[in-house]
Amino acid sequence: MAPTSTICVLVLAIALFFPSIVFSGDAGVNYGRDGDDLPPPKQVIDFLTDEFKYKISLIRVYDANTDILEALSGTNLVVTIGVPNEAIAYVASSQEAADKWVQDHITTYIAKGVIFRYVCVGNEAIPGIVASFIEPAIRNLYTSIRIKAGIDYIFVTTAVGLNVLRESYPPSQGQFGPNVAQIMNNLVQYLYSIESPLLINVYPYRALVTEPEHISMDYALFQSQTPVVRDGNFEYYNLFDAMVDAFVAAMARVVGSDNFKLVVSESGWPTVGREPYSSVKNARVYNNNLREHAIVTGRTPRKADINMEVYISSMFNENFKSAEDEQCFGTFYNNFTQVYPLWCP
């Protein structure tokens, strides 16, 4: 693994020469707020945008919280904004509802200097009670943003987890499960038609703790020195690539092409919860290797043109989440010191 400082120097050099470019071979952070001990949004955004602190350029937020949007105004952070699961049916209900949501949360804040990249309709809402509303919501928002407002740089999409796949091993067998196949097939075809990426949440940690007898720690942590899985002509040294490529295979089955984009909207490793798997050491190793893989390698065996974009979970620990390990994915303490070296100083 290359030292974190080396990666930071590389990213900084690119940013100095091309300050206006949003790179897809990059790693951002998820800013979740599912807790009661977190610093206020203004402090968080001021911290992230302090030029003498950490060079984080991409941020994902899970809702359209006005305090966060106001704090983002006039900054250089590139934002993925979420339509929360409970608002999906409303946005899907009519074009007028989508227009209002866009006016209230997108165009108003573009005028205030917020740089949006993706509008993410729900997070792991498939399968679920609002799953059938996701594609209509995306269609309505696409019309509001791209056609009515004429904003051609914002992509509308959704984020799904590994549970939408029936098969993920070997990666070439990736396909959507029968319980979600119709919804996912229609959704993927539509996203392909509008050139929007599918956002995927990929957690090798969860696979490891579920099947430790079949998955090695080195394979999950990007530390294997030899291929662990051979799938046709492809060799896999890490579980992350294998999981991403299972989505690649599933999408290719639907659209008949591999000319599509995927974004890893969540990945990370907890510091507490399930010993010996969750620990500060393992979280440091995984997230540093993940960040290096996104920035330096920027591809998977099956998707050479993926230009990998990864959002690391997460900014802080979130004590309202259910399981102890789910609460402990934070890379910063709530006093803004790093839990372990990861982000560029």
C-alpha cells in the first residue's frame, strides 16, 4: 500500500493544475447525521472547506437539510444530495411535486453557489415499500432538472445495496434477484438511456463477518498478494472489486452493453463491534487501501473504464444506528480529529 501522504501529494498536484475539474477517480465522504452528539452542519462544512485542513472535494448527504445546504453555499465541495426514502412517493406523485422539490432544494441553492453532482433518490430503498416509486421519481426529477431547468451536469439516480443481487459469486454470474428483477431491470434501462450512473453500496466487511469461513481477511482488506478468485480471464485480488464487478455483470445482462457508469456511494469499515473483524487497525487498512485503489487504480478487472468514484463511510460515528458496528464507521471524531490517518492534511 502506498503511504497516505503519497496519495495526498498526487491528488493535490492534480487539483492545482486543474482546479475546476471534478475527478471521478477520487474518494469522497458520506456525511450522515443519524446521531445526537454530532457537531452542527456549519462547523462540519467549514471544517471540510478549510484550505489548511483536509483535501476532501466530494461529499454525500442523505437528505436536503437546509442547514447543510446553506453551509455548502459558495464552497468548492461537490455534492451528492439525497431524496430521503420517506419523500420518494411525494416526488413520484406528479411533475409539479418534483418541480417544487427541485426549486426548493436544487435551483435555489445553485443560485447560492452549491455545486451538485448527483441527486440520489433514496438509499437502499429496493427492495422496500417505496421501491416501485423510485423510477417515476427519477423520471420526474430528470424532467425538472435536465429539461425544464436546463441543468445538464446533474445526474439523477438511486443507491442500492448488494441485497438486490441474487448471485454475486463469481462476479460474472451477477444478476438481480427475482424479487426485484422487474424493478431493477426497468430502472437500469432507464438510467442507461439518460446516461446516469447507478450508485451502489459495497461493504466487504459485511460479507466477511457473514461468511468468515469462505472469505479471508486479506482478501477483504486489499492485502492479498496473489489472485484469490479467477473468473474467466479476470483475476481478483480483493473482494471489493469482485463485488463491484457482480453489479457490472448484472447491469450488462440488462442493457446488453458494458458502456455504463457505476459510482460506489458507500464503502467503509467499522472500528468497533465484531472482533476480530472490526478494529481501528482494520478500518485504517481498508479505507486507506480503498482510497488508494479509487485514486491510483481507478478501475476493476471487468470495468476498465469505470474511473472509480468512491464515497467512504463515514464522516462521524452515528449512535442512533441499530448495531454497534453500524454506529462506528466514522473516520473523524466529533471534535474533528481523525480516528486514524486517512484524509490529506
